[in-house]
Amino acid sequence: MRQLGLLVLATVLGVAAWWWFTREMPRREQERAVAAEAAARRAEQANSLYRWRDANGVLQVTEQPPEGRHYERISRTPGDGIEVRGDRD
């Protein structure tokens, strides 16, 4: 009788472990990945400035992107070295 109880207990534990590794673990990993992506997006936005020209052609640099206008997102922190780009106004 005791062996039957141990066999049932081992079976229940095996099924619980199978369920955990096939259902819960992938779901939790996906939740962590989504949270990490959202945190990275927030950090990137906090480190960004937006460069654009107003209706008079005056260059503006703001913390929020303008609505309905073309803009370029630039980083607040400079990169290492010298950056040379000929496509900027």
C-alpha cells in the first residue's frame, strides 16, 4: 500500500514538473522579454532629443517630437570619437 502511495506521489510530482516547464517557464520568459524591451524603449526616449525645422525654417531642438513634421531623433549623450555626416542641414 505504501509503495502505491509513493508511486502516485511521484506521478503527481512528475506531472506538476512537466506542467511547470512547458507552461509557466516560457510564459515568464516572454513576460521578462516584453518588460525588458519596454524598459529599453523608455531609456532610449529619455536619452533622446528631437531636431526639426519650424514653419519659418528655424532649427528647433526639443524633448518631445513635433506632430505632423519631419524630425530627427538625436542622442543626448555623445558617442565616442568624431562623427562626420554630410547629410545634415
